[in-house]
Amino acid sequence: MLTRKQLELLELIDARMRRDGVPPSFDEMKDALNLRSKSGIHRLITALEERGFIRRLAHRARAIEVVRMPDSAQSRHVPRVIDGDAPQKPGRVANALPVREVHALSLPIMGRIAAGTPIEAISEVADHVSVPGSMLSGKGHHYALEVKGDSMIEAGINDGDIVVIREQTTADNGDIVVALVEDHEATLKRFRRMRGMIALEAANPAYETRMLRDDQVKVQGRLVGLIRSY
């Protein structure tokens, strides 16, 4: 059973994971759902976890995995329900939503990608990994890479993680992308255009932003998901 607020939060987390590969912060969740405090977000997240829609990963406050989503047709026509963080009047019951399990798809792991100093670009399939179908963005080609390095740790991306990439040659400011530098080095960084140059930004203060000419950088794909093993 999902309340409207629970569904709104689940869709927010899923959309952000698809776009950035990491969930929104608790403050962003609170503002998006127009709640007065983060305690309401904690209750909603706990409810979603108890119902099997999300999974909180250990040791990282913002590490949340979307396990399943409500049926898409039902999501567009949500019946009126009681908010999970609001007092309910006697006799009113939240409506249930049918759910579907996320189907796993196999993606090729194309080797390692540097989240630190760029490493040689790898284009041969090293292995395969199963990922939830809901993690894939659109109908484009997707592939996976193993992260090497710690320059993106503040974006929730650790050494040894598997990142899911949607193959594309363009990026918007703020996207986390696979960037091919001077046709032979690949790196995972946040992409920005600044003063006629391309900035490849780390998410770790120990690493400096790299400023490169437009002809030195080719976008190879955008981050749409992340898989972590413990």
C-alpha cells in the first residue's frame, strides 16, 4: 500500500537515480514534498523500505536503491489517499497500488573507468552484470563500467562500484559522464561548459577540476545508475 506522499517520494528518488545515479538529499526530498521537517522524510523512507520498494545500503547515508516501482498505469492515476506523515481520520484507509517486480537485464561491463586520474579507454567486454530494467534510461544502448578511484565519492560513487551508462555524445551541465580525453583516456566526471571550455569536475576536494578545450573531450555516455556490492 502506498500513500500519495510515499509514491511522490519514490518517483522523486527513481527520477533522480535515473538522471544522476544518486538519490536526492533529505533536504531536497523535504522541499520537493513540501514537508516542514526531515522527520517526515525519514518516516516515508522507512515505510517504502518496509514495503519492499527501496533498499537502504549500509554505511552511506544517501545510498538508496530502488527495488521496484508501482505499476506505471496506476502511477498516472493515483487514487486519493492519506499522507503517511499526516494524522488519519477514523475510518479512512489508504488505497493500495498494484506493483510490478523490476526485471533484470544483462549489460556488458566494458572494463574500468577512472574516477581519479584518467586511465586508458577500454572498449572490450570484460564481463556482464544484471541490472534492474527500471535503472535503464530510455531506449538507447547501455553498458556498465567498474569504477577505479575515489574522485567521485561525494556523489556517492566509490572505488569498485559498477556504474550504468547510457551511450550518448551530448551532455547537459551537471551531468555525470564518461568523458574521453584526447581520444585515449577515459574518466568519470561531472560535465560543465565554462567560459568556452569544458570543465570535468570531481566530487572530492582532493582533486582539481580539469579545464579542457572542446576538441579535447568527447562525451561517451551519461551515468544513469549505480550498483554496489558489500
